[in-house]
Amino acid sequence: HEDLSVRENLAYAAHLKQPRDVADRHRRAAIIDDALEMLQLKHIQHYRVGSVEKRGISGGQRKRVNIGLELVGSPSVLFLDEPTSGLDSTASNDILKSLSDMAALGMSVIAVIHQPRFSSFMLFDQVLLLGHGGRTVYMGPPGVAVLYFQHGLGFSLPPRENPADVLMDVIGGKVTLEGDPRFKPGLLPQWWAKKGSQWVDEFERLNAGHQGEVVEIEPEMIELMEEEFDRADVRGDGLLGVE
């Protein structure tokens, strides 16, 4: 609620979501403290949440409070629909880092996001790319996605661009397949069903012992790509060339 503080909102949600055996207020307080710590909200826990009309915490912080409202229920699976929508790239990355920390503790986190920056894209353990009609064109580690489209399918992808954006261009038909003028984006789900998943599985099997050496990208290249992306993102909203 906009008139309650961050902590009061989480406390109210915890009271509603936790089972009766978590009636002890000290135990419930510990759950709230853990959520505040995980979402990096402890320093503003007594600030009023506010809204667009009523000044309070920032938009990115409100997004994290919304996640916290679910987190205090101690879910085993967390579904999020565009948790970074409307945020700048830095705030978006902060949220995804928090979600990554939750996943590292054993919670399954499933999120829908659009146009993530490169470092955000690489935070995911698995990514699912959907083509027209919601059909799968790739599912696997983010670091293998570019390799699959380049070496598995033969696309020539432009260098020094955000891989997540480039892959969306491929799915949208904005990148041609050299040597195959008949290529249409609608073929991507067919190729995935026919050979794509096997290609990724085989790649992971062959590189199981040293996968990091194969798919890891040098920190210098990550920094360069981030600088290029942020330079092009003149509005700071993570959207390039969109009015």
C-alpha cells in the first residue's frame, strides 16, 4: 500500500501468506528481515512506499517491494511477468541480481523480460526464446545461445552488439541467413524441434568439464559491450530506437 512503509507492507503480506505455524512474531520478523536483505531494501525499510502521485521510494525500489510481497510467503517457485518493465538498465540489473541470488538459494525463478542488457542476460541459468505464435526457438544456457545461432544454424551475427538484441533481430527476421535466401523466421521453431535441443545437449555434454572456458566471455569484452549499449540507450530506459 502506498501509505505504508516498506517494512509494513512486507509485514502485512507475511501475516496473510505465512501458515499458522509461523505465528511467532520473532520468526515472522526474521523472514521479513531476510527479504529486505535479499532485495537490498533494508536501508529504506521505514520509508513510505508512495506512488506516482505521492512521492516515496523510487520506481525500481517499488518493483523490489512487489517482489518482496511474494518472497515473504516463502514460495518454492516465483513467477514474474516483466519485473524490469519501465526501469532503467541499472535498476533492472539490480532486480535481476536479487532474483539470481534467490535462485542460488534453491528457489525456482521464472521471469519474462524484454531487451535485457548483456550482463542481465547472462545472469539467467536458462533462457527461453520464443518465436511467432509462442513457439520455442531456443532453450538453454544464455552463453550457448549465440553459439547455437552462429555455429549450429550458421547465422553471421554482428559483433559488438548486445547479444540479446541480436537474437531478437534473428527471430524477427531482421538478420538474413547467408547461403539460404529461402530463410524465414517461421523455420526457427522447426529447426529447434528437429536438431536444436540435441545440439545444445551435445554441446553441454562435450564441454561439461570445462564449459566455462568455452562459453565464458572476457570481462573486457563485457565491459566494452555494456559501454556501447549504454551509449546507444540515450533515454536510459533500456530501449534502443523505440519511440
